[in-house]
Amino acid sequence: MERLRIGVIGLGWFGEIHCETIVGVPNLELAALCTRTPERLDAMAAKFGVSKTYRDYHDLLADPEIDAVSIVTMWDQHTEPAVAALAAGKHVFLEKPMASTVPDCESILAAAAKAEGILLVGHICRFNPRYRMAKQAIEKGTIGRIVSLSSRRNIPAAWTPEILNKIGPIVGDAIHDTDLMLWFTGDRVVSTYAQTVDVRGLKHPDIGQTMYRFAGGATATLETVWCMPEHTPFDIDERMTVIGTEGFLHIQDTFPNLGIVSADAFHSPDTTYWPEFDGVRGGALREEFTYFAHCALTGAQPQIGRPEDAMRALEATLAAEESARTGEVVRLA
Amino acid sequence: MERLRIGVIGLGWFGEIHCETIVGVPNLELAALCTRTPERLDAMAAKFGVSKTYRDYHDLLADPEIDAVSIVTMWDQHTEPAVAALAAGKHVFLEKPMASTVPDCESILAAAAKAEGILLVGHICRFNPRYRMAKQAIEKGTIGRIVSLSSRRNIPAAWTPEILNKIGPIVGDAIHDTDLMLWFTGDRVVSTYAQTVDVRGLKHPDIGQTMYRFAGGATATLETVWCMPEHTPFDIDERMTVIGTEGFLHIQDTFPNLGIVSADAFHSPDTTYWPEFDGVRGGALREEFTYFAHCALTGAQPQIGRPEDAMRALEATLAAEESARTGEVVRLA
Amino acid sequence: MERLRIGVIGLGWFGEIHCETIVGVPNLELAALCTRTPERLDAMAAKFGVSKTYRDYHDLLADPEIDAVSIVTMWDQHTEPAVAALAAGKHVFLEKPMASTVPDCESILAAAAKAEGILLVGHICRFNPRYRMAKQAIEKGTIGRIVSLSSRRNIPAAWTPEILNKIGPIVGDAIHDTDLMLWFTGDRVVSTYAQTVDVRGLKHPDIGQTMYRFAGGATATLETVWCMPEHTPFDIDERMTVIGTEGFLHIQDTFPNLGIVSADAFHSPDTTYWPEFDGVRGGALREEFTYFAHCALTGAQPQIGRPEDAMRALEATLAAEESARTGEVVRLA
Amino acid sequence: MERLRIGVIGLGWFGEIHCETIVGVPNLELAALCTRTPERLDAMAAKFGVSKTYRDYHDLLADPEIDAVSIVTMWDQHTEPAVAALAAGKHVFLEKPMASTVPDCESILAAAAKAEGILLVGHICRFNPRYRMAKQAIEKGTIGRIVSLSSRRNIPAAWTPEILNKIGPIVGDAIHDTDLMLWFTGDRVVSTYAQTVDVRGLKHPDIGQTMYRFAGGATATLETVWCMPEHTPFDIDERMTVIGTEGFLHIQDTFPNLGIVSADAFHSPDTTYWPEFDGVRGGALREEFTYFAHCALTGAQPQIGRPEDAMRALEATLAAEESARTGEVVRLA
């Protein structure tokens, strides 16, 4: 088998981006699509020229010509399809957050332990070359012992009204930085305190500020603002600073990287995560799928995107959200 | 009276910088110096050509030819000289933090209420033109209602071992950003949570991360790292972002403003606060003394550097330090 | 004499800014105003509370109660008032460019040589603390021998239609960087090649790119674009890099210093040159006037803003404009 | 044929990087190696586990099991192997500069016109996602008509002593920006003026500053300094600004993207062009090889990296070098 035949389950805006990415990965074949909505299913099948279409993922999983699935359903609807796909012997690419509760993560982990296929959770930032280079430097001891971290991941208000009715900025976005911080420190979060601000009266608050204490003593702040004003030049204002005893590192994945001023506005379009060129997505998302395909085809368990790590990141952000609700520090076992 | 005759009480490194600044302000005359250490007193008198020298500030205050004093003693030794100077009818420029306890601030405020002279607390950042322009924009409504703030004020490890035996980074430096945030929001802090990290085993921890909740609902994080590794290019890594409902503002008072790479290192020297040109200090410190002299000569109460504001900033940072010590959220009345 | 009584000749937009600055300098008194337009004269007299008003500068120069003048007439109308003011024994602050021809500069220099008063040409960038700190570092040998320089000074199209009917971007703006490069290198320009682009069909082309060769071998490029598109976030996009054999320095006097996003646009307002706070101008322009007043009151010849230097800067930019017109390299004697 | 079997001709430092990249491209197989030096050949064969090794490229070209070659010989030794490889029916990936003279480029173009295989010239910057996104925006008309461009591509002195004995910074590096400017404008260079500075007395001067005039009237400056002082934080200081009538775009592919401060120094390592992760190279070089493999396997002529474009870029930089030698403007037919 030289190409992995993959089906995408869940065809919202990000499921479509998965498809646009998969078609550019040489050893992946976009072989099946699945969503409950018939119109959307037809439209996507036509767009990507895919003949196998399913409204029920169980049918897709029953198809022996499908080797792998990418699960891009709502974050609180990950567990059932993930467990079923693993049980069906498929390789599974599961979007982040891994699930919406820690017990759900444990169910998925249990299924993965018995599965033939591999399981990779899509913590895409680990495929951003800046963070990956940072991790490499940290492992070499370049900055010594990590003592302090801070991150920002702020996005325009215009993007979020729909999302904010499904998920909040801490579990939705600070989970990226939480995962990176856990990766960089090789440590675990022992307590968290967080504050949110409800600006627009949507289901979840628009702003989260989170603080962590790590077991080894390091401290961290994480900023996630999902209501950046209209004229923000930063499509994502994404920064992280990691301070060690011997050195530090700083990542800024936004302007001045690339700034485009048009007759209407100033933007810093994404060139890191899933930039589109000629209808195909590149960037970290392509790297992630290439890595997934490589692991699946060679039978190697992924070392990046491990479900155990994804569960820890979820646990910390859920604790942060609890802190924001209760106003108290939340300690983790 | 066209020039204000001023004496400096306290001649440590920053007292000397006060002197180097005062000599460049047209309507100030550096007329007297005071410190307990005779050698230092002689050296400074010679350097600045000042003939009136005192080892006891009471003697300086008794001199009718002195109109004003600048108090640059240790932060926990501000109260007595400030109260005495106000009682003696002098105009008083008092360095920040205003004092080391809220009751001490109240004593100074009480003395100021009865005094003939003016009292200005040296919250120098308000004279940084970037923050001042920001305040002006906020007052015009440019960014709408403030919902989220974050700041960083990190300095090299080499600067701090001596300071850290006297004061910690939250009261010592986050007080600047606390004061600015109170100024920008026009609000008060209702609760705080903070974490510190002790890196080098000095009297105070090297790192502070602070979170505030404001009465109006805004949230804030403040980062102060006093142990930035040796090769940091930022002499001060100073940034603030203030996010409102209509817009936001971002201040970065470090590289790439000015970066100087020498044969040995990369530096971003201060050009904002007290840059030295031909032996005289300019920048915000000169602006502050010019404003002080102007107020004193015209009899106007300062609107920038008000002691009531300085007390509120101190109160919030002391509460943050208490939170860091206890591990609990501290609520302010 | 403790305050210098100064009159402003020329009350266009920048003459008004001179006035707004002078009123904030302790040892200057804004004592007289002069312009040919009666309505403007009345309006400015009312705004600044100045009782001495003149429509002919000869009358102002005849007034023995005026110690100094600031000349802010059109750049090609500098020579006569400057020579007359020097002949009348006034101290002279002359805006840049010094004049519109080298022979005119020589006339002014000859008048200055015989004058009692001082003459300072307003090359304001030398009072920008970033450039001044850079000069100090260069003089200490921090970067070794200078081998390469480059600069940018770009401004929004909306500012320039009127100016471009009077002066072009090379003589109008690259003269700042030319003066700084001459200051930094301590050298002279031996040849220049320049290209312009006429974008809007105004009297002068909107864009100039200039290259210099210095006598000591260093090379330089200077970019001046006076038609930056509407949504540029940079009110002035101002940068300079100076590369030496041992080190280099980089100055960036624009965003991210201060960025303000409003409901309408993103701006980086000036906080360096003449920021306005409470109706009074600060920044480098105030520093420049303070220095001018100090020199005039103490009788010291200015070491910054020397007319000889200003003439060399003009000479180089006029040669660059000639090159742009002819398409050939222009060599200087 | 699902994988393209490729041989690398020329195994200097960059030939090795080609190999480290090829091994990470799914549809490429690193199948042969060729260099004249036996020790190097053995070492590289061992490192990459390649069994087919050749000391004479003619032998490699005679091997029917090789589908494609990557030519990474010295820039002035490109023509013969490129022509021979095309004549032998191989697909050819040819490093930039395409050749060392325009007639040589024409020979290669003539060979390509008759060839079965495709020819791609490795102008890697076109695969940098920032430039590619910029090109896409320009094509959509986002910035209107281009009127002015400027670029910088400066590298540390420590990297260049050996290179500077083979090639100078204008043909060696400004060719990247020349190619990008030609791509962005869709125009051609009609004249050039350039200045170089010889700092270290190597075969080629260390510094080049180049100016272009495009047929449509746009103007450009290009800075290439190959002697950046030791403590430069920029491994590559790479920037470009493209100004149009309606908007502009700005690319900065260096710090603050990623900065790493260690105990010894401050660096901005490359994460764009050929970052190494676990011994395999990613970034733009992998994109370029993936694109090459895709075109070769599908039989499509590359639209990016076209030899006609590469010849035009070479022609302009050679003219700039001639201008630097003669001191005169060089006009292109």
C-alpha cells in the first residue's frame, strides 16, 4: 500500500479545509466523505470528485477500501466516532480538542490501546516550524530550565460569533498554548486560575486569561481574546515567550511576517497553518497529514500528537474554565 | 521666583540620575544634596557643583533657600521625609512606590492635604509619550470600553541581584503597569491573583505574574521577570496591549525602536526614560521634572502623578504579593 | 536675560506647530508673529495670546524687544529673512531645508559668520533620541567603520498633494536621512544616483529612491515614498540601518512603538517629533527649541544643527534630484 | 510510476541539503549520488543509504533507472550537466543561478525545448509561503499597480568567506529578490545602477546595493550585505516591501518570527527555507521538490521556477554587477 485511502467525517468549514489539504498530500487519497446533511455532502463530493459518500459514519467505517479517517465533528461529538473508527481498524486523525471531557478522552485512549490503527490528535501547532524548532532548542538545553512562559492567541471578533456558541476561547484556543507549554516543559499543570470577560453576550465569554503553575515551579499566563476589533491587522495575533535560566525564546507568528494593505484594510493572512495556493492547502496542516500518512503507512506510533498529551492539555483547560466560573484557584491531582 | 531651587534627598544610583536630570531642566536649580554617607555626599557635591550638602534631611528642610525636594530614599523610608518636607512647606517630588504600606500612603496624603507645597509621585511612565498618547486616545473614546489588558516589563538578571534584596518585581515594576492600567481604565482593582518564581534564592522572588479583575469587569495580566538571561537584546522588554470594544492599542517600548549590535553583544538601550546625552539626562524623567517645576512655580496641583492614584497602585501590587505568598485570590474592598 | 523672546516668521501649518512648541519651553517666550495674510495673523495671535503681530518681517526684525526668530517660510524663501535677521542681530532658528540652492546657503553662512546671534538649522532628527543615541554609540567606536547604510521615510498619500506642488520627496524628506548619514559617517557624499516615480501627476514626483557613495567608500540607499496607500498603518514609516565592520545599528521609529486601532483605521501616531499633549507640542521639536534657547542664552554656537552641515545635506539631495532628472550618475566635487 | 527516482549531481554543503530534503518527500526516491571526490561520495552514500554512486555525471545520466537529477554543482558549472541531462531524457531540477552567463542560459533553454523531461530552476523563494501569498494578492489586484519595491537579504560575515571567493552578493543573493520582483511586477528590468563595497579583500566585494528601473516605470532598491557583524541576531535579515497605487505589502522573514537567546548568543534560525527536524529538511525546499516531483510525475511543465524567468533574473543581476564595476548606469535591451 503506497497511498493511504482516507475518509473525512464531519464537513463543516474545517472539514472542508481538511479535504483541501488532503488532496495535496502525495501519499493520501481523499477516498470518502461523511456528513449528515445531504446538500453539503453532495456539494463537497462534487468539489473534490469523491464518489464514496456517507450520511452515517458507521457505513463509512464498514467500507474495507477505507484505511483511515479524519474526524472533524463538533468537539463534543468526537468520542463515539473515534472509538468506533479505532474498533473498525482504521487509522484515526482526530481534531483537537480530543474530546469535551477527561472520561471521554480515557474511553478513546482505551480504544486506541486495543486498536490496530494509529491515533493522532491534531494539535497542529506542533507542526508550526517555529514551535518545532523551539522544542528542538529546548531539548538541546539551549535555554536551561524553563521558569516562566506567556502566550497570546487573539482573533478577530468577526470570526467568532458562531464558534462562541459552541466552545469558549480557553478550551478552544488556549488549549494550543497549553499543549505547547506541556511539550516544552515536559511537565504537568498542578493548578490554574483564570478570568473570562463576556463582551457580546454569546453562549461562551469572548475573552479568557489563564494562569498555570507547573509541578516543577514554572509559571505561565495565556491570553485568548476572541473579540479583537474589526481593524485589527492581526488575523491571528499569536506570540509565545519561554524564559529559561540560561536563555529564552520568542515566537511571533503574525505581522510583520506578512502584512497586506489593500484599499480597504490591513491584514496579516495566515501563511503558517493552512495557506491556500491554487485551491490546495499547505502549511502546518499539510505537514500534519503528511506525518499521519507516513506513520500509518509505516506502522509507527506518532510521537507528535499523542492522545495522552492531548488529554492532559484538555484537562488543564477544563480546569481553567472551572476556575473562571467559580472565581477560585483549581488544583489538579 | 523663576527657577525652583531643589534639593535631592537620597543619593543612590537613582538619586544621582535625578541630579543628572535636574541640571538639564531650565527652571530647576539643583541647590542641595542630602545623604547619610559622607563620601558619597562629597563625590556628588563635586560632580554637580552643589555647595549646600546635608547628612540629615531635617537640616535641608530647615533651609529657607530650598523650595522643593526630590525624595529618592529606599521605598520603605519615604514616609518620614515626605511628611516632614510637606510640613516644612516644600514642594515634594516623591519617587515610586509612594511608600511600602497603605497606612503610610495615608499619612503622606494627610500631610499633603494640609501642605502649602505640591506633592507629585514619580510614576514616570505617565510621561512616556507613547502611554500619554494612548491615554489621550482612550479619553477620546477611540477604542471604546476597555475589556482586556496585558503588560510585560522584563529586565536583565544582571541588573537585579541588589534590588531583589530590597523589593520584588511586582511592587517594584508591575506597579508601573498597574498605575497605567488604573489610569487607562479609570477604574479600580477588585481582586488579584499572582504567582512568583524564586530562581536565584535572593530575598524576593525573581519573577512575578499578576492577574487583576477591575470593578467594571475588565481583566488584566502583568508579567515582570527580573532574571532575563544575559544575552537578552531587550534592556527593558516593555509592552502593553489594551483591548476595547471598538479598537485596541499596542505599545512596545523596546527593540526594534533602537538596536545596537557591538562586537560583544546586542542591546536595546533606553531612549525613553532617562537617556544620557553629554552627561545630562533627557526623556520622560526630564518631562516629569519639567512638569513638577511648572506646577510648583504656578501653584497648580499636578494632575499627573497624584498621590491618591499612587496609593491605589501600591494597594493593588501589595495585594498581588499577598496572593503570591498565600496561593489564594485576594479581594480588595 | 532669562527667557529668550522669540518671533515666528511664516505661519503655515508648521509655523503653527512651532508656536505650539515654543509655548511649552520654559526659557522661551513667544513674543511676536509674522505672516503676510491678515486673517491668519489675527487667528494665530488670538490662539497664542501674542500682541506683537507683523505682516512684514522687516518690521519684526526692527523690534528691539525681540531676541530671536524662527523662520518657517517656504523653503525657497529662507534666504532673505535669514540674512536680514542675522544682520539685525537676532538669534535665528531656520527650518530645513536651509535654502533651495547651494549659493543661497553660502549667503546665509556668510551672514552668520558676521552675526552676533547664533544660527541653528532645524534638522530635527538629530534631536530624536534614537538617532542621538546611535551617534553616541558610533562615536565610541561601537560598530567600527561604517560600510553601508539604508533608510526609509515614507508617508501617506493623503498628506502630500499640497506639499508635492512645492517640494519633492528627496529634497523634502531624504534630506533628513542624508543629514543623519553625514553625521554618522563624518564623511561627505562624492556621487549620487537617484530614480523618481511620478504617480499622481503633481508638480514633483511622488517617489524617490536615492543612492550615495561616500568619500570613504561607504554606500547608502534612501527610500522616500510620499504616496503610501490610504490604509498604511505607518503615519511615518521611518527606519535606518547603519552597518559597520564591528557591529550595526537599527532604528525603527514607527509601529510597533505605538499602534492605535480605532473603529475606522489603524494608525501609528507620531510620539517622537511633535506629539501634542493638552495643546502643547513635545518631543524632538521641543528638545530642539530648548537647545536653541540654551545656546542663545549662554552665547554658545550650536554643535547640532550647524549651517555648514545643513548645506552639505542640501547639496547632496539637489544632486540626487539632478540625477533623477537626467538619468545619469552625478558626481560632487 | 509513483515515485520519481532522482540522482543528485554535486555534493557540496547544499547538495547534502538537497539529499536531506529529498528523503522526506513521499514521491521522490533518492536513488543516485554523483561527485568527483571519492571520500565525499562514500560518506554521502553511507549517510543516505544510496547504492548507486558515480564520479562522472555522464555515467549517472546513462543509468535508465534514474528518472530525474538535481544539479547542485558550482553556478558556473551548470550548463554542461544540465544540457546533457535534458538530452538524456531526465527531469532536471537545476539550482539557481541558472548559469553564469546569458548565452549559457540560452543553451540550456534550447536543450529544454527539445527535451522530454521537465526543467525547473530552483528559485526557492517562490515557495516561501509569504512571497507566494503576496503574489496571489498582487494578482487579485489587491495593491493596484506596483510603483516601488525594496528588499534586503543580509547574512552573517562568518558564513561567507568561502562563498565570496566563488560568487558575489548581487548575483548570489539579490538574484532572489530580482526574481521575486520580476514575478510580482510581471515586468522586465530596463536599467540598473549598483554599488559594491569590498570590506574583507576577498575575490568578490562583500556588499552590494542595486537599483532597478522596470519598463512600466516602477523603481526598486535591493540590499545584500554578506558581512553582517558577528552578533547580528538575524541569520538572514530578509525583508521586502512592495508599494502599489492601492495598497502595499511587507514581508519580514526573520526575527521576531523566532528568536532564540542562548547562553552564548541571540539567533533567528531559519524556519522557512530548509529547517531540519529529526535529520530531515522541511520548509520551502521540500515544497519545491514536492512540486518538481508532482510536475515530473504528471508531465506538467512547471509554472513556478521557469527557466525563462531564471534567465531574466540572471541577466539583471549580471548587469548590476557590471554597473558596480564600471560606475555607470547599465541599460538592458
